[in-house]
Amino acid sequence: MVAATERKSAEERRDEIIDAAFAEFAERGFHGTSTDAIARRAGVSQPYLFRLFGTKKDLFLAAVDRCYRATLDTFMRAAEGKTGEDALEAMGRAYVELLSDRQKLRMQMQAQAACDDPDVRDAVRRNFGQLVRYIEAVSGADAKRVRDFVARGMLLNVMASMDLLDYHVDWAERLMKACCE
């Protein structure tokens, strides 16, 4: 008796390929990742990968969008039913928790590092702009307060990339405490 295999839709395969690409790009960046590695991780052929995405860049852009969407979704869940400083505080706490997912953090940083490509730069700008607009809308904060919120998040990104969130060194603990106040 032959076991029945589940046939997946193109959309399901597309999601699986983006997941695989996300992991590979987070690890090796846009230029350092091969489509062969992505296809192997996703369990598909390279021709099928290209049939769904066209180019490696298109796949990278899909991973960039997914990365930023995860951050926006995190902010939206955290701020639900809140406004003003309460929303900012909730989003800030949720973001610190999100940073424990090193793959998301690295993908975000790889996206920013690949901004020498105009299409990637446009995607990062668009996605980052969506985050900023959401923060402004839900908090009602002025530009300086939003700047401070975003700057704090970027500092946390740098600290997390150096694995300093749980590493006990005096200067990092002082910065972390200041970020969480």
C-alpha cells in the first residue's frame, strides 16, 4: 500500500519557500545565500523556486516583507486597545521579547545591510515607514517621542546582535536598563 502524499497549493509552497529563504538570508545575507540552499531547505527544485518567485531578489524582497510584517503584527497585538504612552510601552516590551528570535533580528539587519540595492532599499523604506506610521497613529506621539522610541529599538537591535541582552557586562546592563525605562 502506498502512503498518500499531501499535495500542497502553490500558495502553501510559496509560504514554505519564504520560510526557508528567511532562514537562509538571515544567516548568510542576500549576496551570500544561494537559491540552491533555499530550494534544498524548502524541499523543492530550483526551477520550481524560480517559477514561483522569478528571481533571487524577488524572494529576498518577500522575506524582507515577512520580517517587517512580523514586527508590525507584534506591535499591533501589543498595542491593541491602548493609546499614547501605554501603547508605546506595550510595543516596547513586545519588541524586546521579539529580539530573542535571533533569526528575525538577523533578517532585519540583513535587509538593512542590503540597501545598496535600490529595490531592497525601497522595500526597507516602505516597510520601515509602515512601522513608523503605525507607531505615530497608535501613540499620537510627536516626532521627537517617536524618534526616541525608534532609536531605542535600533540600539536594542545592535545590542541583541552582539548577544548583549543576556550578557552581563556593566556598560551593556546600564544601556539595557536605560532602554527599558
